[in-house]
Amino acid sequence: MRVSQRLAAVLLASAAILLVSPLGAQIVPEDSVSGAAAPETVFAPFPSRLRAAVKGDGVILTWIDSADVKGGYIVYRASQQISAASLESAEKLAIVDPGVQAYTDRPGNPESHYYLVLALAEDGSPYQVFIPAKNATAVPVAVDAASLASVAAMPEAPAAVPPPAAAEPKPDAAPAPAPKPERPSEPFADALSVSVKDEALLLSYKAPAGARLVLYRGTSPIRGASDLLDATLVAAFADKGGSFADYPVPGVQYYYALLGEEDLKAGVVALFPGRNALENPVGLKSAGSYSGFVEVSPNSRTPPLPFLIPDSGAASGFSVPRDEAPPERTVAPDTRKAIDSILSSAPSIQPPMPQLSFLPEELSSASGGEDYALSVIVKGPLSARDWEGAVDQLRKYLSLNRGARATARAHFYLGQALAFTGEYRNAFFEFLSAREQYPSDAKLWIEFVLSKLKVAT
């Protein structure tokens, strides 16, 4: 295929991407003469689902190879979002063989970077297709300065190998591929199993004494590097006897994977189903079946609304203790008439609906992990006012155990999305969940949804 023909095909594919259904890879053009529909396969010469996660002093990139490309993939890095106009100024990091679908970059500085992965044609030239959130990162990522300092202070640490200088490629010659990390033939940790003990999941495994391990938990099977980015990093710890207790959300089935920390730092994801990754999920029973909740006085509350305190004596489910309402008193007829007159003339005060608002954390770049995953939702469907899509993704995000701050942020954004769809009752409870971390932001929305609920009743 000539170069001009290939560029034309790439431009056609880029334009067709806007017409492709998310669930398929075909478009059906209408025949201009007969009106008949004939399927046409879309040529997609680019990787998809590019993810960037920060681990220590490295940025772990994962993606899914294109089924239309048999060559390798070239990884770029730049201080600004990479486009066709800025590609020449971007730094070439490595060429990755097909099937690897991962690369670990160690920038050596705490600055923010953008990444791009392009597929290579048979002659070694890249298909210049730029699609944010598919093969190009949409937000910058940066390693933590403290991690860089700790790595620099480690004794006998191997010297960082700088990326090869960008040499002028010879015409009609493919660039030399980067060395591929060697996958271990045996898992670093082995015999991973999970059992239920009281209100925890007890993980048992075999690993070298004192080894540094990293535990992941997810709601879908963990079989490859891309699955790790959809999972939650539970803990990085030193082995102390071959067991670890986890306390996940009850009522949810989880998969676990246990990896060596040094392997991950080297960019090697060695997953062996049935050995260091569970093939079948396990979970705790729903929270309502457990006893032992801390007794709290029903009078323990924060004005103006009470906390919902589970009744530990309930046989099943939850019951909420209530204060006795004061007895109703009868007032004189003249007093009742005056009260009714005042209420009938009182104006109905309805606070205006607040505008879509964002928390201060969204002003800074997410460094990775749960913050990065939440920022993608906020800058994606929520900012685009796709309320149903935002509700769906935020609920999936909250289905996993998150940090207190990230959980409150997600509840705040979920409350807004529900309020804009008219689900004021569900929105009210989401804002209550965010109130402790973001009192002033949640207060405005709580007052609004309460006014709507009052009118509805």
C-alpha cells in the first residue's frame, strides 16, 4: 500500500470512529441508489483503553492491541497533550512488541506528562491517529517527588537507564524494538486462597519470607495488566506468615490477585489463574446479617438531621430507632384561625437549582489510582451532562472500597447527577454521605433537594 493510500485510509478511519457504536466495529452506510444497507468493516489501526497508573517512581501504561495491526507499538511522552501538530516534539520512549500491551516509564522527575501509543505499520511507520482516552491520555500524570527521593536514596540501586536517543530512522527501515521484560515462569506468590473469618476475608498464600507483596481486589476476573487498573490496590506489605485479612464491602463478590512488588516496579505483571489470582469470586454476606454494631445512643446526632443508627438487636435487616413525637395539643379556635391565615398568606420559598459544581480536587491533575479513575468520570460524562451515564459510572466506582475523601467526592457528584434527573430522594442521601468531608458544598444542594421533597409531599 502506498503512503498516500495509507494516510487516506487512516483519515477515513478517524472520521468513521465518530459513527461507530461502542458495542460494535461496523457501520452500515446507505446505498445512494437502492437505499439498501451494506455492512462495511471499519479499519482501526490504533490501540484502545490506554490507562496510566502511578506506582512509586514509575508510570504503568497498559492498553489493548488493535486487531487490525500486526506490527508493534511506539510509546511517546510529552509535557503537553500530544496531537499531530506536537508529535515531533514528543519524546519516543520505546517500541513494544504486539501482545505485551504494557510499558512502565520512569520519568525521573515529578513533572506532569502526557502519553501516546501509536500502532506501527508493516514498514515500521506509525499510524498517526490521536484519540484521547483511547490511545492518548486525556489528563496529565506525575510521579510523587517523595518516591523519587526514596529511590535515589536506596543503597546499591541500579543506575537508571536513559531512553535511547532519538536517531533519524533510515528510509524504509523499521525502528529496532525495545527489549521486552521477561515474564517469570513461576508466580512470585503461590497457592492463593480465601476464606471467611468473622467479618473479614482471610487470604492465605505462599511467598518467600519477608517478601514485599502487592494485593489487588476487583469485581471481575484479574487476568492481565489492564484488569489491574480496573481493580483496587488493597495494600502493599511485607509477608508476615502467609496470611492477610481484608475487610471489603459486604454483599459483593470479589476476585483477588497477589503480585511481587519488585516485579511490578520492573513492569512485569505475572498473573497465573488458580495460583496467584483467584478464578472464582468470594465475598462477605450482606451487612444486615451481621451483629456486633457499636451501640450508639439515639440522641447522638448532628443538627439539623440525625444519623441513621442500625439497631443491633434486629433479627434481620436494619431498623432505625426513633424519638417519640410530642403529643398533639388542641389550640383555641381563634388561635387556629390566626395560624391558618398566616400560613395561607406566606409566600412559597423555593431555592433555585444550583449549577453543576466541581470540588477543589478537580483543579489539580490526578496522579493515578482512584483519583484518576474519578477524574475521568467527572471530566467525561458528568461534564458533558450525560446524567444517566454519570450515575452508572459513579455507582460502579463506589461499588469498590475507596478512601474516605474519594468516596465523599463520588457521593457529591452522584448526588448532583441524580438531582438533575429529578431523583431528589436518592440525591438527598448522596449529599448526606458527602457532608462530613464537604460541608459547605453539600449544604447548598441539601437545602435544594429538601425543598423539592417538601413540595412533592
